[in-house]
Amino acid sequence: MTVHGKVQPNVRPKAQAKAPVSFYDRFWRFFASVRLAIVLIFLIAAAAVLGSLIQQEGAYPSSLPPEIYYPMEYGTYGEIMYKLGFTRMYSSWWFLLLLVLFGVNLIVCSIDRFVPLIKALRNPKVARSRRFIASRQVYTQLRTARPPEEALDLILARFRKEGYKVYRDGVHGYADKGRWGRYGPYITHIGLLLLLVATLGMAVPGWYHDEFFWVAEGETVRVPHTDFVVRNDGFHVEFYDDGRPRLFQTDAVIIDEGEERLAKPIRVNEPLVYKRVNLLQASYEFLLGETSFELLRTVPGQDEPVSLGLLTIDMQNPAPEYIVSDDTKVTVVHYLPDFAMDPNLGPISKSPDPLNPVFILQIEHGDEPAEPAILFLLQPDFALPGLDSPYTFRLAGLEIVARSGLISHKNLALPYIYTGLVITVFGVFLSFYLYHRRVWIRCEDGLIDIGAISNKHAFSLERELHRLVEAVKQDLGAEQPVPLRRQPKAAAAATADS
């Protein structure tokens, strides 16, 4: 650069400082991103699939608490799944957070695109240049001797007869139909938002529960998360010849506020419904009920032990003490329903179910001092080495009790979920099967330019416009110097108005 004969270095003008972007703008841009929607949909779908593969809390056939059941059933992986919330997937904080983020993304995306769309559809620009009309997906040109206003009246009348909504601005005309097809994605968004709200509502206490519980024959149990109880009046099971169960049924009675309200058998896929709670038949098992043992006492000098009486124990609910005879009392010191030996903890119970019961007892007979004894159900005459007890047991009777596994299921969000699904399907139908067709017409200097575009299915638009143009030619007595032609939608969309 030369100034007054002196060479000056090239100096670039300072770039204008960018205006600081507000938090609102950053928030809006982030959540208006379609890429964010795709990522969130992928994460939600992956979590939902994972939740369907992992047995969720309350649905497994055991009365053990989840923090014990999962590590015992699946080892280290079960403990990891429980700590990460995979066992309560649909109520975990991070899954609910994904749903909230997706809901915000849907709302922002819809507002960001719906408001301009509404403005464009309500106030379409009618007057367009010949270059713009010629660049539409489908275009043709007619020549007529009729005055422009008269020709435009006849053309718009023809389009109106075909169900188009028409506008006029001098010698320019505009017609469109199928606007609801443009609203389809936003109706789908409304349906998805309703589904999300309903899903989040399932986390509200009292709206949703799905919990497995056991109820034995003759037993009355409070239904989880409710204020009523269910009584099992009988359990029936039938088998096929190959041993597979053909039918298992619980004769259930609902008792509410001390009164019997409903009696109905519960079968697989035939639940009992009371107060919007579904009781479903899920499983069954056979357990020990009342079991009788003959209490024997070894007497020095006699070959055979002496029987002191019959000890009858309810394995489901043992009493703290039993009177065997007038001078013999048995006290239950400790009870292990499902006995096992842990290398670190020693004797433990693997579950609360009487699958391998062991009793530690204290027996008092007459004026003699109390003696300890151990009762193994599977081996009643077992004597623990080192424990010199004069008492042994002999199995006298065994009762098998059927126990029914039920699921208490309640979902108040279900009507909203169904409504959301219907709205979503309706929006998808509008999006895929209703096409928004727009036609611009310009009548000037004896020439009529007709250009049209459709958001979908350009072949159908071409066929319809061909039929309409033929009808217009007959109405006007016009000729067609430019045949009807179609070009790609991308090229039509890229051509600006001039």
C-alpha cells in the first residue's frame, strides 16, 4: 500500500468483536439440535432393551431383598447391576433424566420449527417471479389470448373444485392442499410428550407398582402397596403327559375393611382386578407345612429310646415354644429355614423359605435341667458331634403346602400411554400419507406459468398437475408451449426467488 510515495505495510481492518452469546441462546441451540434427539433416542432405546432383558425388582420369584437376591443369583454382575440401577431401570434417576432431556428437546425442536411453519402456512407469499415458478418440482407454461384476470379466475376455480385452498394477488395466484401433512411431525411430538409424561408419572407414589409376592394355601396376605388383603382358599395345578404344567390356578378372595369383597380364580393371563390393581398368576411352589416328629429320649440301660410325645411344628411359622406332654416343653432357640454353611459366617439361611429347615432347641423334661438339641428335618436322627444330648427325633408326619406366586400390578398411567400412542400413530399417518402440495400461478403477457412442489411423492403431484393442466387448457382454449416437466426436489428447494 502506497501513501504519498511511501510504501506502507498491508493493514487488515480489525474484525468486529462477536457479541457474547447469552445462556438462553446456548440453551436453545443445544436443545433444538436434531443430533441431540437422535443420541437421546438411542440411549433411551438401549436402556429400555437392557431393562427388558434384566429381571427387574419386584418381579423375581423370591422374597429376598434385591440387595441380597441379585448378588446371590448373578454374583459380581448382579451386585454391579443393582448398584447401577439396572434392576430398577424404569425408575432410576438417570433413566428419568434421559426422558426429561428428550421431552425438553422435543418441545424446543417443535417450537423452533412449528412457529415459522404456522406463519408460512397462514400467510403464504402469492406473488412470485417467473424464475421462481419455473424452478419448482413440476412446471409448465400455457399461452392464452384471454385477459390475465379472467384466465386466473378460471384457473383458481378449477383448483378450488379439486379441494385446493386458493389465494390471489393481482395476476398472481397460489393454491395448496394437504396442509395437515405438515402438522404430522408436531402431532407426533405431542403424542411422544404425552407418553413421556405418563412414563414419568409412573414414578409418582401410588401411580405404578409391579411386585411379586407369595401366598400359601389358607394364608391371608396384604397385597403390596395396597390397603386390602388376599386369601388363598386353594391352589390347583394340572399337568400334561410330559410333565409340563397345563393349568395352575389360585382361588383368591379379596378382603377389604374386614369384609369379603370379591372371590375369583386367578389363572395365567386371567388376572383378578380390584381397585385398579391386577393380581396375576406368575408362579407356584410346594413347601413344607405342619410337620410332626416323635420326641425320643435315651435312657441309660435301655436299648430303645423312650417316646415323650409328638412335636408338631408349622414350618411356615414356627411357634417360640411347644408343649409336648405335661412334663415336657420344647423351646425354639434359633430357626434356619434354608440351612447352609458359609465359610466365613458359619451357619446361615439362604432364604426365608423352609427348604432345608434346622432348629436349635432347648428341651425341658420333668425336674431335669434343660438340654440343647438340634433338629434337622432332612435327617431327624442327626446328632451333632460334641453335643451330648439324650434327645433325638423321628419323623412322624409331613404336610406339603402349595404356595402361589402372584404379581400385584397397578398402572394409572396406562390410559395416558394409550392416548399418547394413538396421537403418535395419527401424527405418523399424517406425515407419511398426507402430502402438502403447493402451486404458484402467474398470468402475464398472454403467458401462464404454473409451478408446483410437494413435500412428498413428486410422481403423484406430477400426475395430478398434468390432469389439472389439461382441464385448464380446455377451459381457456390455451396451448402449451412448455410441456409439463419435473425436476429434483433438491434443485427446486435450492433455487431462490428473484
